[in-house]
Amino acid sequence: MKTFKLVALTLLHEQKQDIPLIDGLMINKEDENKRWLIEAYVEQTYRELFTSLKESGTTFDALVTISRKTNDPAHVRATVRSVTMMGERMSVLMDATLIKRSNLAEVVLEDLVQRGLHGETLLQQFKQQMHTKRG
């Protein structure tokens, strides 16, 4: 198994939602099913969201970035295994399967088009988000 630092997490469930991380890890189980174990250490403001996902057993898509924020995100399909309160914060443990490597430009562009942007507005928002996500 290999362990990596999780530096960014975006849920693609119902709507795209960036989850600010206090800390996080991704463990590659190195099996034939491309399974990963993800731990996200976050503020309790996300308690209802992750508890609901756990209790319903919902499988959701997410974009995860490891090591450096400038790395392109990987697309995973995940389920919440546990939500553990730790004072004012919480640990969310997720089981995930790697779907495919995402091209950051494609992910950003797809999101902007889905929001109905076009023309000069699309171009400006694309440049801004690429700059923000790449650091």
C-alpha cells in the first residue's frame, strides 16, 4: 500500500462542492479493483452532508488531488465508511474506486458549460478557475 497527502476534495454529488480540508490522506490499496481509502479531516459544518451520505449508503463521484494542489485531480467513485467527531472537527473515512484520471481543463470547462456560460464570460471564468486550481 502507498499513502499520499490529500490536498483537495470536491464532491460531485447533486452539485459540485469543494470541501475545505484541514488535513487528509489517500491510501492506495494496490489491488486489481483500483480501490483507495480516503480520510478527510474537515470542519463539523459538513457533518450533516457526510452523515447523510453514510446513512443512505449513497455512492457518489468526487475529484481528489494528492500531494500538490497543482496536480490534476483524479476522479473517484466513493462511499462514506465512517464519520468520527473529533472536538470541533471530524474525520470522514471513505472507500473509493479510481474511475479515471481527469484532465483538469476538461473538468473546469465541463462545469462552466453546465452552468450555461459561453463566449467571453466562459473564457474569463475558465482562465480564472484554471489559475486558482493550479495555484
